[in-house]
Amino acid sequence: MAGPLDFNLTGILNGLSDTLAKAKISIFAISTFDTDYLLLQKQVLKTAKTVLKRAEYGFE
């Protein structure tokens, strides 16, 4: 999903961070008024994408 997140959408950051934590991937989360950002180390990006895709999170 791109763009501002609707206030009715809750638990997204929790789901993403929990999924990555189970794969032992550290994140730095930044939350703004209308969206969240996950920062991770470049060397784990490919693994993180694979883990998130397996958990049925999509990417654009």
C-alpha cells in the first residue's frame, strides 16, 4: 500500500515488526501522522523481503 494509511488500519506495524523479529531481523521504525516507515540494514533487505512475502505482505 502506498500513501497515507487510513486511521482504521491498525496493527500493521505490529505485524511487520513481529514477522521480522521472528526472523531475527532488526528494524528501526518511524511513525508519522499518516504513515510508518521501517528502516533496516542493507545486508538483510533481500532476506526481509523474502520473509515478508512468505507472510503475505505485498510490495510495489
